[in-house]
Amino acid sequence: MKGHIARICTSFIDIPDKIAIAIYFAGCSIRCKNCQNKELWDKSSGQEYSIQDVLKKIKEHPLADSVVFLGGEPTDQTDFLTELCEKIKNEDKKNLALYSGREFEVLSKKLLENLDLIICGPYKEELHVQGWPASSNQRVFRKENGQWHC
């Protein structure tokens, strides 16, 4: 299975107080007005990666204790994202975070099983805030003892 990935890099800002590996997915069907990553809307903004290719890149970032999925829209490639999350949890034991323009309630149960943090909801420029997350309608869910809390 292959997914469209725009870039993989170290992030010091996407998960507060964590060093993370940021995996930017290419392609977005949501297309929020004034999105900060418009260049990632088209799948052709990235290249195809296998699950093993991504896992190899993750191993190149030994200081990171987390992986964050952003985009574009990662859930446009749900099957690839879900399988990738399962492999990372089983092989690398890292915390996993997802930024999605979709709401928590529509995310697949199988995907939720492997995530630890979700920032969800579409970016809305009229609700922009200074800080995290970027607009006041977006919700932050954390998993504690297997239960999700907002």
C-alpha cells in the first residue's frame, strides 16, 4: 500500500512540549479558506511512499518521541494512515497525533485505536486565535487510560 506524502521533518511546535516527526500528507478534499498549507491540496504535491519507506524515515529521527500527521488532509488516505499508525505503535512505540479538518465523531474506530492526540475541525479564518489550535471551533482530544477526553 502506498500513500502520498509531501514531506517528513522534525517538528518542535505541532505537539506542545514534544519533539515530533511531522508527516505532511499530500491531497486535501476539505480545502479550508485561507489554509496555511494550500500547496498540499493536490496529491501531486507529494510523492508516493510505502509504509516501510515512512517507517525508515521515522527511525532517522531518534530524539522524537511522537509522530504527528498533518496535511493536506491525512484522513483522505484513511487506509494508509490507519495501517501506518498500527505499524508505528507496534514497532516504534511512539505517541501519535493527528490534525484533521474532519470532526472526531466521523473518524474511524480503527484509526482512533492507535492515536493519542487529535486536533480536529476545519480551520475557520473568522474564528482564528493566537495560539493552539488555530481557530476556536477546533477541538483537542487526548486519550488517557484508553478513554478519549476533550
